[in-house]
Amino acid sequence: MKFIRSVTDVFGYSPFDALHRHAELCGQAVVKLKEQFEAYREGDFERVKKLEKEIDGLEYQADLLKQEIRTHVTKSLMLPVDRQDLLNFLKPQDSIIDYCEHTTHMITYRKMSIPDEMWADLMELLEKVKETVMKYEELVDHVAKLIATSFTKKEVQDAMEHVPQVEELEHQCDKVQIRLHRKIYNAENMNLLDALLLRELVIQLGEIANNTARAANAFRTMVLSR
């Protein structure tokens, strides 16, 4: 991150390294969340609890980075982007890992009996959510180059190409969510508490993808409005 360090020399404090590390933590949490659901399906509840603690730890690290950014990004700080746009970008990015944390706790509430057909859809949703966040990480990876090149037209265009790709993946998540909800509401032999918890889990997973798309949108606004 030598280019980001050069910005620090000029402006005093650069939040961009912290923003990038925060995004990486979001990606790590989503990967572990998918592993947790896989362990749950296999009945490995000891690993489920272990991954819950690991995701908690990642969220705590992300919180520290969020606090660092908010503390240092003051009105007097010189930045190559609008201060409020940067903070507006941080908010949905932070929600990505927040919803990972909500979900990792919720799956431990009850040992559910989920039909195989629904499990297949659930794992497809988790994979799509992971793909969405991974594509978003590719977008945030452009931060160093954007700063190093003073936001040249080519670098901006290269970065912006990722935004519609994130939005498309989020749309694919929506379609799997709808399919799963229809199956849940029409599962006549499913335990009611299992159905209610599964429905909430699907909603939480959808919020991970939704906030990833919102963060990509906020990133675009931050870069194009400078």
C-alpha cells in the first residue's frame, strides 16, 4: 500500500488503507459464514460454534477500523474525495459484516430440520452472496491505484466496471431468495419454528448482498462526485 502511504504524507491521515482492510474483513467473514452453514448441514456443531467466534472476532476488528476512520476523518482533514461521501460509503460496507455477525449467531439458536431441496437453495444463496462480496472486494482493490494516479479517467473507468457486476450478482441473490421463500411458505410438513428461523436467515443473507450493492453504489458516488 505504498501509494496510500504517500497520500498520508500529503494529507496527514489517509483512511483508505483502513477502508481496504475493512473490506477484506467483510470478505473473510462471508467465507467463514458459508463454512459455518456447511458445518451445520453436516451436524458438526462444535465447528459451527468455533466459526461463530471467529466471525465475531472479525466483526470486532472491523468495528475498530470503523471507529478509527470516523475519529480521524474530520472536517479539517484534507481528502481527495468528499468527506461525507466517504462516510456514506463506509456505512453500508460496515453493514456487510454486521449482517454476517447477525446471521452467524442466528444459526446457533436452534437445530433445524431443513428439507434437502431447501438446503440446496440455501447453499446456492450463500455461494451467490459470497460471489457478490468477492466482486465488491475487487472494486475496493482499485482504491490504491485511483489515488496513485490522481483518479485518471482510465482508472476510474476500470473501477466503475465492477459496480454493475456487483449489482447483477445481488439481483441473482434476490432470485434465489424468492425461490426459497416460496418453498418455505408452502412447506406443509415443516416445523413452524424451523420455518420461521430459516425465513429470518434467508432475509439476513439477503441483507448482506443488499448492503454490498449499496456500498458499491456509494463507492461510485464517492469517486464520480469528487
